[in-house]
Amino acid sequence: MKLVIQRVLNAEVKVSEKVVGAIDNGLLVLMGIEKEDGPDDVVWLVNKLINLRIFNDQSGVMNESLIATEGNLLVISQFTLMASTKKGNRPSYTQAAGHEIAIPLYEMFVTKAEEKLNKKVARGVFGADMKVELLNDGPVTIVIDSKNR
């Protein structure tokens, strides 16, 4: 499982011109799920994500976490994160999990994040054509792969 994490001042995701998820001050997370991923990947990544110290403290040093700042979270599924570009010029998505694996893990991720943060997590629509807008703060962008613990 792979996350691309962006610290944002605001972010929103639209489906068919309608806003389906939006946040101010927090993290926008693009989430890719592989065939081999499971619940242990979800638990590890949720804990890593909410405790990742990438928000500025009073001294302007990245020393605060999402949970400490009571920031917001927007999670969007993105199978293209699992692309392999080793051969040729056309990315291969053969390692991306199908809906039967990916949807339950995505839902589990959002549910566990809501439990840990004690607030609603904004989300995209799994499998939909989405338009994402964000104002990256910093910019701060971090990639975490549960296979590289």
C-alpha cells in the first residue's frame, strides 16, 4: 500500500462537477493498494500517517502531527500509484488490487483514521473520475510505502 501525503491549506475532490469531499488545514492523501496488501498494512499506515510530524510548531519547525494539530484528512483512492514503468512507455497496473480487495481496505483505512482522529474523514469516490484541487502548504509532499517499514 502506498500513500502520497500532501500537507494542504485546503483541498477538495469533485465527481461530475459536484464536491464530494473537502478539507481545510490538514492532509490530502492519495492511496494506492496492491494485490498483496492486507489489514496489517492499513493499521500500520493509519498510525504512521496520523503521527507523522510534518506540521509546524510555534517555532516554525515541522514537529507536530495531524492528531496533535487536530487537522483534517481527505483520502482519495488512486490505483495509478501502483504503476510499473520498468518496461516500455506504457505503465502497467497489474500489481494494483482489484475492487474486491481494494474497496474493503480503503474503507477500513478511512474508518480507522476516523476512530483515531475522532472526526469525520473526507473522501473521494472509489473508482470514479475525480478532479482534485489543492493548495499545498510548504510545499510538503511525502510518500510512504507499507512494504518499506
